[in-house]
Amino acid sequence: MTAPVLYDVQGPRGRRRVLISSIVGALVLLLVLGLAARRLAANGQFDYDKYKPFFTEPQLYRRLQDGLENTLHAAVYAMVLAAVLGVLLAFGRLSRRRFIRLPVIAVIEFFRGVPLLLLIFALFLAWPRVVHTDLPALWALVLALTLYNGAVIAEIVRAGVQSIPKGQTEAAYAIGLSRGQTLRMVLLPQAVRVMLPALISQLVVLLKDTSLGFVIGYAELLRTGGQLVQVLRNPLQLYLAVALIYIVINSLLSALAGYVEGRQRRTSARAPVAPTQVETGMGVL
């Protein structure tokens, strides 16, 4: 069978046009970068004094390390809580009982629609006025990230579960599994492979959104970088360093996701088919 293609194979003339366009685009990009570098050099942004603190101030790295640790603490707490909340909300939305499904839909749509920054302010400023108990900046940030990302993850999980062929559900019902058991034991494990790329992308967004903690005084990485800028007076260099830290962390997270996805794919390919498995026209349980 011939494999389907998404586009027609280009001929010699088409390949030549693509090559010319690529060369022109690369030259334009190099020109823009050259003009930017020239402007930065004219403003003294390449002077040694701007980079000297990175070589002579060990306190700078300790402060950045403290900010990074605070960022990771908030991100890990929020990732775990958002994943649990997302799965619970997804199961509620997939419920056949209207008195469960409709309130869950309302909760998901509400927290997806409310800006994350507003949630952070509400938990940090309004919560103490309502319950007369102060909420630490860390947990105000974590709970806001959990509510927002949990609602988004719920939709990712729901879409992943609904993408599984109906034959899997029918086969699970045929061997006596309930609706809840089918979701937990059959559909969700298979949906994980489908939704893993979208789920990891959302976790990367969550990690970057921890930078919003600066508005409530949480000493995460971006706020720490801003405090250092006020002392060292080199904002371009320090914020570039902070951006590189975020890029490295997100790249590691994406690499981990790729490894897990590849491992799951290899495990599924090697898994033997047991003779007691229930087979249907659309899938195998």
C-alpha cells in the first residue's frame, strides 16, 4: 500500500524556488541580526563591565539559584495538583449523570476563562478578607496555577479519552467493567499516549507562568533577576541569563516527555497479546 502524503512532491523548478527563498530569508535574518548587534554595540551593551558580574560576583549565582529553586517548588506543586484536579474534572465531565457533568462543565469553563493573573490576585488579596487567614505567596501562586491549568488539563484528558476507539469501551463493558472502571483501567492508560504531547506543552506553560508570582512578591526566578538588575544595572544581560535558564528547563522537560513517549511506544509494541483478551471489530482490550 502506498503511504499517503500531505503534499505533492516538488519538481526541479519548485525545489529551486524553495532554495532561493530560503537563502533570501537567511540573508534577511542575518541582516536584521547584524543591525541589532550594531545598535547594541553603539549603546555599550557588549562592554566588559556589563558582563563582569557574571565572573566576579558569586553572590549573583546564589541569588539566581534561590530564585530557580522557588520557581521549581511552585511549578512542581502546581503540576502535581493540576494533574490530579484535571483528571478528576475530566472524569466528572465524562459522567453520564447530569447533576455531576453540568456543574463540572461550569467549573472548567469558569477557570479556563478567568485570567490567571486575576486568580492570583484573588487568592492573595481577597482570600484573607473572606476567611480572615493570610495565604502565603507561594500557595496563592500554586493554587491559582492549579485551578487554571487543572481546567485546561481536564479538557486535554477528555479529548484524549474520547479519541480512543469505541470498541475499547464496548469490550470493557462486555467483560463486566463499570463506567468508572472502564475510564480508570482501560481508557485513561491508552489516552495518556495520545495526550502526552499536549499535556507536556501545558506543563511547560505552567512552568513559565510561575513568573507571574512576582506581582505578589514571591521570590521566583524572574523577580530575583529584577532585583539583581536594580543593583547591577545590566538588564539586558541578566534577563537574557534568566531566559536561558527557562529555555534549558523547558527543553529538559520536553526531552523527558519525548523519552517517556518513546518508551511507552516501545513497550506497547513489545507487549504480547494474551489469549484471554476480548477482541472487537475496532480494537483489542
